Amino acid sequence: MRMCVGCREMKEKKSLIRVVRSPEGQVSIDPTGKKPGRGAYVCREGECLSRAIRQHQLERQLQAEISEEIRENLRLEMESLQENRHE
Ligand SMILES: [Zn+2]
């Protein structure tokens, strides 16, 4: 069980998605959960991701600055994951 940094609910790991800050400082979504670096978990929903960003929970958890560009990238990655899920 892991906590979503958006809604702060405990959920099974498989219903969450990992966001990772690589050792190089790059923030991205990690669908495999295997990328090296510091990780945070959010529900597979755009709402939890944007809430985590808005409330600075993601920044706090990853100890990384979430720029507008990163925010947009994360949103796009999350959307493409959701599209894949419906196939
Ligand atoms: Zn959530």
C-alpha cells in the first residue's frame, strides 16, 4: 500500500502511478515503477496529479521544483497512459 500525494488515500500500488525524479533531476512519470530515483505515487487520474502539483505535495515528496513545462509533460504522459488503458 502506498499513499497518493494528491488525495492522500492509501491504495494498492497497482492502482497508483509512480512519478520519479531521476538522479539527474528530471521529473517524469514512471509506468513501470522501475526507474531509479526518488519517487512519489498518485492515482491514475489527472485530478490527483494536478492536485498534487497545485498543493505542492509532489514538489515536497520529490524534493524537486515542478516547472510549468514539467507540469505539462506530466499531464500529457498521464493522458497517454489513460488512453492505453482503454484499448
Ligand atoms: Zn489520489
